[in-house]
Amino acid sequence: MSLPRNLSFSKNTLSIILGGGQGTRLFPLTRDRAKPAVPLGGKYRLVDIPISNCINSSLNQIYLLTQFNSASLHRHISQSYKFDHFNGGFVELLAAEQSFSDTSWYQGTADAVRKNLMHFRNHNFDYALILSGDQLYQMDFQKILQSHVESAADLTIATIPVPTREASALGILQTNSEQRITRFVEKPKDIQVLDSLKLDRSSYAGLGIQSEEDLYLASMGIYVFSRDVLFELLNNNHTDFGKHIIPNAIGNRRVFSHIFQGYWEDIGTVRAFFEANLDLTTESPKFNFFSPTVFSRPRYLPASKINSAAIDHAVISDGCIINEAQLKHTLVGIRSILESGCSLKRVVMMGADYFDTADKRNQPQNLGIPLGVGCGSRIENAIIDKNARIGRGCILSPHGKPSEVDHPLYYIRDGILVIPKGGVIPDATVI
């Protein structure tokens, strides 16, 4: 099917972002917030990525499905995304709710969409673009929509070539010469199964792949459904797209692959989150926050103030005060305060939701410790969540500790020290 390359899907596509999971693998960052609300890159949230991809693709009819710890996510969305009354655009939240006909919460990705079909039916859309709320990538969705129409697909899945070391953690599929999907295996572990799913190296050139590695075609969790097909495939009790809906559709529906070969990271673990943020401090980060624009809440904070600091590969957000500190491969979030003599190496510091005051500092639970990092404290290989207070002369590092630790003052996950949101570390603490 041949279509004009300038065909736009802006008016007939409904974007649906899934943001309802518990995010257990990102705990404790998800202890007090929904996974898509986890801060990213110093001033953004994870959910800003799929929303920005939609806006940059001229898709501005967006629903966000939420469930767990969603208060801060709702606040962020309401303060960040406002369209004028004339262009028909919206970012609307649909929280899990109990009704007379259904008293259960979302049971999976497909179930979350099914429980909101009553809202989607009110729109005159031809295509539903279903996205995850916790992935880091930049994609022009007009291209996958174009591919969907050209192949006369019922369902199109965005896919990415991945090496063997990553394949067992993802949904892996096989395609024929037309890129129609013929097989789908969710997180294959068996070596023989993996071997049978391997991409034929002779196909690399035709697919535009340049690699010497064995590769597999992995689902990115990004789907385009034709309207009627979405309703028909959800007319059952299956709860998950990857485990149920997609494997069942392959045999009797036209299911196609759309290959994406840019940077893509599933922020599923504390380690993945940590490394993705630290990568932003390098000369050529894999993810580009500069172009196209990543949108977020406008805060109108003052410029950061830096006094005699030694800074090597760092990202510093707005509203910070850095006094004679040493930073190396460190990301500093909004409103962060770093006092004289402190040292941060491989640290993701999320910053604060407010500027400190004496009243807040002197509340009993805060022990008189100011927001930020106190004089002479040394921190390495750590995530410091929002509104944390770290005293003077502390030494904080996961070195020599087990890879998983739960402590009243801190956590260690994937070998990364995490000071939780609102955490208070007394003066002279050594971890």
C-alpha cells in the first residue's frame, strides 16, 4: 500500500501511556511515588519522555493511565501540560477506579486499557498508540504510524535489535521477509529457544543493521492498534499485552514489526536508572535532552550559584548553590545545596521540591540538618532522592556492603546506595 510520505496522523491517533505499575524493581525510588513520576535528568520526570515524544510527533490527544502512588504524578501532569482550547489537544489522567461492574484494580497492561475503553470510545480515532511510561528514548511516532498503514497491519510493534546478553529479559520475536511477525516469545531463557530466535545475519543489510554481534529483535513495548482491532483483541479476560494479547494475535491477525535503531533504555531497575542518569554527564550522552525538546513543568527557578567548586563531568540543574565542593560524574537536581568541602563521585542527586527554611530544618525528624549535603561529607556510587538531608562529615558509599540492603537510614539496590526521599542522615554517619 503506497501512501504519501507527508501523511499526518495528528488528528486520528489516540496516545495511551501506561503508568500504573508498582515499579517494585525501582524501589525505594517508587516508595512514595508512581514509577513514571521518578525524577530524571535533574529536572524532568520519566513520564515526560513519552509525552514529549508524542508532542514532538504532533500527537496531542494523550491519556495517561495511573494506579499506584499517583498523587505526585497527577500534580506534575496538571502543572506541566496545558493546551489551548482551540487545538483539541489534552493530556488527561485516568486513575484506576472501582465501579458497580468491576471492583478490581488493573491486573496488567491489557487490563488497564480494557478498563478504560469506555473513555476511548468517545473519540473518533483510527489508531491507538500504546506506550510505556518508564522508558528513555526519542522516536518520531509518525513513522511507525506510516509503517502501520503501508503494511495494512492490524497491529504494529516497535522493535529494536538487541544482543544476546539482553534478549532473555525482553519479549523476542521473529519476522518474515515482509516484516510480518510470525513468532513471539516473552523473556526466553532456554538456550535452544534463544538460538532459534536469532536474527539471520544475511538480513542485517536489508534491515539497515550494522553489527558483528548475534542480534535478536526485541519488543519495545510500543504498539499501534487499528481501532476496531484494539476493541476486538481486548474482548476477553487476558490481562497483559506481552504475555497474552500479542502471542494470540500473531496467528490470526496481521501483526508487523517496525524496527527502531536509536537509543532505547527500559528504566526497570535501580542500576539502569543510575547508569542512564550518569550517562547524561558524559561529553556525548546517548540520550539528547537538547533536541528535540523534552517538555516538563516550568519552575522559573533562579540560575545556580557556584563558588570555587571543582567540577568534572557534571550536570547542574536550576536553583542550586554549590560551595567549594568537588563533583565528578555527578548529576545535581533542582534546588540542591552542596556545602564546603563535600565530595560527590558518581552520584545522582535529585534535589528538592522546595527551598529550605529554619522552620522545616528544626522539625524534630530533621534533627536541625539543612537540605542538601553538609560540609566535608563524601558520597560515592549513590542516588540521593528528593528532599534528603545529609549532615556534616558523613562518608556514604556501598563499597564492601551486600548488593541488597534495607536499613532505617538507607537502602542498597543493585550495588547502588540509595538515600530515600526525605531521608535524614545525621552528622558523621559512616556507611
